[in-house]
Amino acid sequence: MMPRKRALLIIIAIVAVAGVVFALFIIAGGGSPRQDATSGQKPARGEELPQQDARFGTDPDRHYLPDTAIDAQQPPNIVLEATDSPEEPLPYYSIGPNTYMLFGNIAEVDRYNRGFNGNAGFVVTAEGVVVIDSLGTPKLGRRLIATIRRVTDKPIRYLIITHNHPDHAYGAVAFRKLGGVNVVAHKGTLDYIYSERIETSAAYRRSFIPEDMADFAPVAPDTLVNGPRFSKVTLKVGDRTFDIYNVGRHHSFGDLVVHQVEDNIVWISDLAFNQRTTFMGDGNSRQAIDSQNWLLKKFANAKLMVPGHGSAQTSPFPMVKKTQSYMKRLREMMAKAVEEGIDFQDAVDRADFPEWRGTRLYELNQRSNANFVYREMEQELF
């Protein structure tokens, strides 16, 4: 074997082992590497709680709700309290005919947003309600139900979980307790809820928002989406049709996109982020880029796209191209580093996009993203 090739193989083996160790710390937690690095154990009485960087959290001294959730210039800053009633509705916006969006904070989960750091929505049909994502804790799930009840007393028929990350899925147990709600999710969700990672993630949240995580339990889907990539499952509920597309494992254990057909609204989940930096450490960047191309082609004439984070957006949906451009540049940078034999740590240290520094959660996610993509590019190139 040539010496250079042998050296490359040794390097790859070392990084692969490091990747396995790193993966043990990764928590599918809505894109926060600070969550990933915790032990997941609830502190004992008197023990210090997990430290969080206030730069990435919700400002406890500010309350802000934008006038609209469509093409908003600034995201909300919504402060919640441990003492808030689980029956108290959350702020919501009308974004289409009988269609409502809960516009969450763009922040790391903390004691001030109490897990409300992602979006959710619901559609009221002639035969009942279809909910898209359940928010980040059982208590938030109950508050989402209270919000729906503020709008309608029609039964909740379906809960569609776009992917398994906590900020989208940990409120599902509240819907399960209602009874009569069909939970729809990607088959990969089963892989997640039967893994150790969910226990670590839930334990982390319990460590500083225990009241909100009370009664948490994983929810196995009733309806699984598991056809070929870009295939769909169709739900007909009253006067509305929902096409639910399998878009692979680009961001989590399995990801969905939901097309609200009659209103031509597309719920894109975390395929693209608006007003914040994406988190890439739990998916596949090549699949993500392919899926973004599919999204822009398939739904070029959509009326609205609703991401999992940030405001809903009208055509031509620049958030998709912006997220994709970031991913492509990081892949190119890391591919070049691998090809030139640049050390893993040096490559991660050098990975910086100055124009992104003012974007929410850039400093939190950038190193984790660079770390993840470097390992991806090693596997692809060798």
C-alpha cells in the first residue's frame, strides 16, 4: 500500500472513531450543540443547573410579537413562565383560510422560552382539525391544544409530526392523551423513540424545565410515512387535502414536507430555515440539497412556505436558496480541506462565513456544522 494512502486510511479511521464518540453526545434537540454536550442527567438538589449562553436564548426582559408571521422582518421574543397554566393559549397568527401558525422564538431552548423555540400550525377543516407539529414539551402541547380550542371546538383528527427533533415532537404526548388523534410521522421516528438518544434529550430538558416536561413519554405514530423518497401519503379531511411527502433523512431520523393542497401552502419543516442558521449535525447534507432543489421545483408556484423556524415566506422563497447556499459552501470548504490534507481541527477552526455572523444561532451551530460536514466529506471522497 502506498504510504500516502495508508496515512489517509489511518486518519479516516481515527476521525471515524472520534465521530462515533461525538455522536454519543449529539441529541436530536432542535439544532443546539450546547444541548448535545450535556450529560442528560437531572442535577441533584443544590447542584448547579446546565450553563447556557444568554446570547442564544430568549431575552427575559423583552416581549415582542411581530404584526404578521408572513415575511416578518423580526422573529418574536416570547417569554413564558413555569407558573403559566397549561390551559393558557399561546400567541397565534392566521396565515390562510382556516390556517393558523404558532411562530416560535428563534433561540436555544432555555428557561425563558421553556421549549417554545420552533413553529407549529393547524388547519380547521369541515370535519375536524389537522395539526402540524406539537411544539417542544408536553405542557406546550397542552397549550397548543388550548390555542386550537380558542379557534374551534371541532375535534382534532390528525397530528402530523414533521420530524423527531424535540422542538417539533415532544408535545405529542398531550395529543395522545386526548384520544382519537391519529399521529402521522416518518417511519424513522420509530428508530428515534426506541433509541437511547431520546432519554438523554428528555433528561436534559427536565434538568432546567422540569415542570414543562412532566408526563413526557415518546409517542409511536399511528400512520407511518415510509415510501420511496419524494413519494407521498394523502389525507383527505373534510374540505382539505394534505399531501405528506417523504423527503428522506436530511435533517433527522426521517423528515416530512406537507402540502396543504387547496390553499397551496407548503409546510417545509427544517428543510430550510428562515432568520437563523441551520443545524446539520443529525442528517445528510447531500440529501438536504437534493430535497431543496426538489422543493423549489415541485412547489415553485406555492402561495406560501412555512418553515420549522422563522417566519412563513412568500415566493420566490429566498430562505430555501439561502439555506442551500450555506450548506453548499460548507461542503465545498470541507471537501477542499480533506483533499488538501488539512487537519480536522484546523479545518473546523477555519470554517467561518463572516456575512452569517449576525444571523441568529450562527455562533452556536457553525462549529458543529463544520465538524459534521468534514466527516461527511471524508466518507464521500474516500
